[in-house]
Amino acid sequence: MVHIGNDWDDLLKDDFAGENYQQLRRFLYHEYKTETIYPDMYDIFNALKYTPYHEVKAVILGQDPYHEPGQAQGLAFSVQKGVQQPPSLVNIFKELQDDLGIAPPPPDNGCLVPWARQGVLLLNTVLTVRVHQANSHRGHGWEQLTDRIIELLNQREKPMVFILWGGNAKSKIPLITGRQHLVLSGPHPSPLSAYRGFFGGRYFSRTNAFLESCGQTPIDWRLTDQN
């Protein structure tokens, strides 16, 4: 049984016990035995582990984990320290600098754990992937679970921000019906689409302005050891 270690355990217990997740679990058992799968199986639910349900202030929704060796760590768009920042993350940091004047971290630090610890849920719609094969675990059951996570967040009375980049993420907009929440959407930050409207979206300052308007502490978007 999955053990996350915070309030997500109780919220998702029926989902983890259900047939959809049991089928997914059998699929993953075979995949991890026969293929190279990312992230490490003990890191799959890091997004939920780092950011309890009651602490979520913002959700950044991605597609699936990075699929090259050493990158994925169970947090959308984040890579482990010491790993070169992927192009999408480089563009995220460019937008952050243009938006809030925060200088990008060194090229070998793309670890977004400081954001997660402040209440930014870094969630992918699919939580595992085969090496070198983007979207290879799409359609095997993850979507039902992550849709449920979004639905649970939508039900929360305390306002939050949903940041949806790219078509895959924006397809989840119908799940976000709570008028107390703010939805920010734009093109994916990948080099293929970032210049079609991702840049200039001011997602970070708009998130903080909304949180402050609701009486919540804004996110410190700097990547520092103190966060």
C-alpha cells in the first residue's frame, strides 16, 4: 500500500485501494522489473510527500517526468541538484527573472524542492515514464488518480492558484470549478512553444498577488538553501 506520510494518505486511501490503481500497480511492477523507468520507484509520489493537501497554495501541472537519466525526482519540471537544467526549466527561470527580477540559479541547480516546501504542488498528470520515451506511461491509469487529486484540491475552500502550461495541463481546466481559485494558463515552456505566449505570462507575480489578496503568505520563488 502507498504511504505518503501526510493528509494525502486519508484523502486517497479509497483510490489506492480501488481497481484502477491496482491495475496500474501491476503494470508498474512489470515495467520496473523489465525496463528503465523514471523516477526511482521510491520517488514517484514526492510531489504529495513534500506538499501536504492542507498546505497547497499553488499547483504547477506538468505532463510526465523527465525521461533522460538522472533527471526525474518526482516533482514536475524539477531535476536533482548537480543535473543540468532541461530547456523547459531554463525557460521557466527566464520568465521568473523577467517577471520578478530573480536571477536564475546556477545551470546545475534545477531542484524545485524549496518551492514544494512552501506549498507549490509540482504535479505531473502521469507520474512515471520509460527512459528516452516521453508519454510512454500515458493511458495506463495515472490520469484517473491525478484527476482525482485535482478534484480534491478544487473542493478545498481555501483559495489556491492552478498554473497550467501546455495543452495536456490545460485539458484539466474543466476539473477546476471552484470560483475561489485562480487559474493561470499558457503555452508549455519548452523551446518549441515558449515564444507562443509562455514568456510574458507573469505567472509568478500574479500567483503572489492573488495569495496576498486572500491573506496568504506569498511564495519566495528564489532557490536558496534557506527555503
